Amino acid sequence: MTVTYYTAVTLDGFLADENDSLDWLFHQEQDPNGPMNYAQFIDGVGAIVMGATTYQWLLDHDDNWPYEMPAWIVTHRAFPSTDHDIRFVQGDVATLWPDVAASAGEKDVWIVGGGDLAAQFAEAGHLDRMIVYIAPVTLGAGRPLFPRRFDFELVDVARNGNFVCAEYATTSRM
């Protein structure tokens, strides 16, 4: 099982602007069949984990829940119940990890967002890699990719449309 933080980011390292907008992302050109593409990635995912802000963004911007696998929402907020396999949890990610891993079965785990949640998984020793689509946009402020210092090793790099795609292996906390 591989645990991956798969995301897009601006040149200056932000996932979203100060208002949690992703408008900068959706007009970027990319090849859906190109390197490190989403369709190929998601085929290997058995469970996803996201924070409350990411979950709320999905509720606000997508009429249909886009995931079929178990979803773990790490939150202190109250959300309405749903017909989907969504589990609202709180606490230390190390404590949650055994159940998250079990729910993925033989497949991988995707840390969907945000940056702080990915950092928590890295600190707990449960983040193997990060795949980042880097867009040719700067925001100047917003939600950071990874809000703490951590050491990564570049494994692969490719171009997909306007994006530089980079895969990093997690090495250690600095």
C-alpha cells in the first residue's frame, strides 16, 4: 500500500487562494491521458482522506459525490449524514491510520487535502509520496502546499500541458 498526497499547486506554493478558491486551476491546459494523470492515479486508490475545508469545497462545488471508495473526513465540524461511505473522524492521524489502511483493502490511500493534513500523515510516518501538478500561476497568499518543513526526494518529473508534474518520495522531517 502506498499513501500519496496528490494535488495541484501554484508556482508560489499555494493549493487555494485566501478564499479557498481554485479558479486558478480549472483554466489550465492538461492532457487527461498525459503523465501522472488523475484517471490512472485514482484507479489504484482504495480509500481517501481529506480535511473539512476540502470536504466543504466539494459539497459547495460538485452536485454529485465523485468518489466510490471509503472517504475519511478529518474534522471537528458537524456535517449532515450522507448515503455515501463517508466517515467523519477526529483525532491524531496515527490513531486513525489502522482503520484507514484497512478500508483501502489491497489498494492505495490518497490524502486529498489539505496541506496540514498531509503534513500530519508525514509526521506520523504514513505518507510515502507526493505527486504535485505545478501550475504557471502565482497567488501571493493562500493555503500552503505543505505548511511545515519536511524533506522530500525528487523521484520523477514530467510535463502535462501547462503543468510541471513532480513525484517526490518522503524522506524525513527537517
